[in-house]
Amino acid sequence: MQYVAPRWLPGGNLQTIWSALYARRSLATPAALQRERWTTPDADFIDVDWLVGPPRPTLLVLFHGLEGSSSSHYAQAFAEFARQRQWAFAVPHFRGCSGELNLAPRAYHSGDHEEVGWILQRFRQQHAGTVLAVGVSLGGNALLRWAEEMEQQASSVVSAVAAVCAPLDLTASGHAIGRGFNRLVYTRMFLNSMKPRALAKLAQHPGLFDRARLEAARDLYAFDDVFTAPLHGFRNVDDYWDRASAKPRLQRIRIPALIANARNDPFVPASCLPHSDEVGANIKLWQPAQGGHVGFASGAFPGHLLTLPEQVGGWMEQFT
């Protein structure tokens, strides 16, 4: 597995931002998706977007990242990869991420392995062939937490998993995104989306959290402390970041797993990435020097995004 950034696209921040905004997500007409709504066990809903096409023996499920969706650049690139491989492809949206506010007094979080488990079980029940799962950023950490909790039982649901640019150490990543350029650009971008959605949740469920504290939040640490942690059963942000992090439990994974992280990812410091002696025999680590955070643009200007799904999906193909 390899990735070499184009000479015209240097540095982790540029590779992250350019890829998300300007690089091509497919080399032809973008893959068409159709939506299906699933009712959850707690009488809420999630929306699942499917690649339009006939039934296929292999299904690739993609769990998106923080504030992501099936419209995210990486989701569209993986959809194009699946179309080229003639695989079925689906993007289940975490609660509230499909464009419509969910109903329950909860949202989603980096360690949401119970939700991931329910979603994957439903895919397993309705798909007779091979099921593969890839998670990107937050979705990658949540997917690995599911594999850790399931241990040997995970193989009855999926054949392999991959985590792309996942913040495996949430404390390290949470503090990294709250400093310097990251705070000015990425933190502001996320909070501009997350705060209005949280306030809409408060209007839906009055008294759910402290409105003044949320409005005063200026970084993800403060936001997670007032909103994400208490809504999902954690004592505080430190308890959440500790218990939801996948890194300390990687040796519990018993199915084939790829963990891909660029070493110049602005969100995930290279110093916190796992070493080979910290993971089990079932895990393959891919840590290229370049790529940024879910960037990996390739080719002549303005670049395309197919290298990442080709590398990750190519590794997963051996388990179909």
C-alpha cells in the first residue's frame, strides 16, 4: 500500500482542505444514491443512502465522520470505487446527519459502538453475501470500538473492517484540533455546524443541557463536556474521550482490520498513532507520510480522490 502526494499539493493542511473542497470525487458522472429510512429500536430513525444498481454479492458499508454524510468527499469517492468494482454500497447516517433532526434526546459520538452494531446487524440480515465495513474519522473509531467489543463474534457480521484517519486517541486528537491553526479553521467549522444542531435538539427536548454553557463553548472539549458526554451516558468529556478511544483496546479485535492514518494528519498527531507491538495479529497498519486528514488527492491539478478508496478497498477485496 502506498500514497505519494502530488508535488503541487504539499503539507497536511493543504492536502486536507483541497481534497475536501476541490479534488474530483469521480472520473465520470457521480454515482447516484437512493435513500431508505430505518426505524431504530428506541423509536428514532436513521437514513441509509444506497448506491443505485442491481443486487451485488459484496456490500461495502461506510460510516462517515464528524458532521459528515453521503455527500462528503470521501463517501462519494468510495461510492465511485464500489461502482467500478460492481459492489453494493451504503452510507448509514449517524443520528441527525442526513439533513433532518432525529427524534430522540441523543445524537452520535466517537464511541457509538452499540449504534454501529445495530446498523451492521441489519445489513447482515438483509444481505446474503459478503459485508465489509469502512469507517472514516469518527466513524472509523466507532467501527473499531464495535469490533473490539464483539471480539470473535464480529466475524458473524462482517468479513473485514477498515478505519481511515480515525482519532484512535480522542484526548490527543481533541487537544490537537483545539490549538493554533486547527482551532481557527477546523474547530470553528465544526462548531458552526454542531452548535445550531445541538440548540435544535434543546428546543426539541427542553432542559436537556445547559444552553449558556453550550453557547459559550469555543472548542470541542467544551462542546463535548456540555453536550456529547452527558447525552450519551458519560460523566464528562474526559470520561467520554477515555472510554470511547479505540487505541487502548486494539488487541481485542479478532477480524481482519486495516487502520490507515497519514502521519501529517492535522487532527491526529503522528505521536499518538499505534505501533505494531500495540495491535493484534489481525490488524494491518498503514501510516504513509502524506495524505492529511481524509485527503490523499492524486494526479494532475486539481487532483482526484480515488487513490484512498483504491488502496483501502483493494486491501479489503481479499476478504470478499
